[in-house]
Amino acid sequence: MLMNGKKGLIVGVANSKSIAYGIAEACHAQGATMAFTYLNDALKKRVEPIAQEFGSKFVYELDVNNDEHLNSIADKLRADFGEIDFIVHAVAYAPKEALEGEFINTSKEAFDVAMGTSVYSLLSLTRAVLPVLKEGGSVLTLSYLGGPKFIPHYNVMGVAKAALESSVRYLAHDLGAKNIRVNAISAGPIKTLAASGIGDFRMMLKYNEVNAPLKRNVSTEDVGKSAMYLLSDLASGVTGEVHYVDCGYNIMGMADITTNENGETILAIDLDK
């Protein structure tokens, strides 16, 4: 199995519909052993059964904005695993009001929260875990097309994802000398807890489904398998990359068009279906 003997830390799983869950599922299927984190007691009740599902008893409290939590995570991992082979950073947050209205009205507080939680946490988490991350290890984070492109309602999270993707490149350079790889997956829209705060999300899903070359939306299983590849030795020469897993939607330069029964050219989408 591709991940046999590999040990990793999954940060950001919220429930069985999370992208992080799909990644953990794919890694577990290939033999990986993992530790999981939870943000607070409410989420602990969700994360512990998921850890048990994947044969893990290692569940740690970790708020990426809490220095005390970050300062203790390496010691916990060292005690339970010695060293680990990979980190999955699946953390992003912006206040709901910052995902509504116009981007120009984003408050400084909301901007700082989004950037700190969604971007800086990749740096702070990687730095905290680095003492127990093996040479040849891998770091993976999650992005979205709203970083390099405009996506309605994504607002400050789009700016955060752009900064996250840039951070991937700079971290890849810094950690390359240690033979540690840093990559991102840019997944298509998926019905997750995080996506629930984005306006008109149902319309976005339908639009992506119709216009993507594969004519469907991506699943957590799709993302999980690609993530497992990037975390495994199969991707030993890949770093600093943003890998799209979106059924090809990112290649489209305009909405797909088709011809109806009257020979008229129309957009290939019906949001009422």
C-alpha cells in the first residue's frame, strides 16, 4: 500500500462530509496512521468517532490561533508517534458578514481574522510541527479557484486563498533544503460545513456541474485520492504546486454553450433542474 508505515496529522476535519475526511479516508485505505485535531469541545464529539473509524486514538485539541496549543502539538506528536510524515492543513474561516455584500466593505477585523486563520495558520502550524516532521515529509493545504479568479460571494476568502497559494510557494522554497514538500489542492465546490456560509452556493454547484468538462461536481473522494498522491512518495518530486481537482472547471474561459431543438445557441444550464 502506498501509505503503509506513514504517519500524519489531519487538521480541520469537521464531519464525514469534510474534504479533510476524504483525505483521511484515502490515506487510511493506503495504510496511513493518523492523528486528528478538534477546535473545541463541540467539535470534539464529532472528531473522536471519525478518528476511531480510521483506527486512531490520537485526538488533540488545536486552535490554530492559540499559541499554547501550537507550542504543545509537537510534544504530543513526539510522544505518540516519534516523528510524522505529513501534515494536512484544512483550516479556513471568515466572518459570515465578510462573505456577503461587496468586498470593498470588508472590515479590517474580518480581514485580519480571515488572513490569520486561513493563511498564517499554515505557517504557524508547519513551524510548530517541523521538529517532528521527517525529512522527505509533506505538507498539504486546501485552496479554491476564488484565489486566482473572481468568484461571487467569496470576497475576503478569495484574497486569503490567493495569499495561501503564494505561501505554499515560499514555504516550498524554505523547506526544500530539508526535502520537505509543500503543495495545495484547489478543489471544486463541495457541500461542506465551510461552504454553507457562501451565498447562492446551490447555484454555484449547478453552474460548475454543467460547465466542467467532466459534467459533474467533484467529490470528497476525488479530492482525497489526489491528496493521497501528493502526500505519498509518488509525488516525491512535486512541491510548490497548486493542483486543481475540480473536474476541469478551471480550464474554462467562458460558460459552456449548446444548441436547443430550434437551432438556437444558449447557455448549457438550467438552474431550476
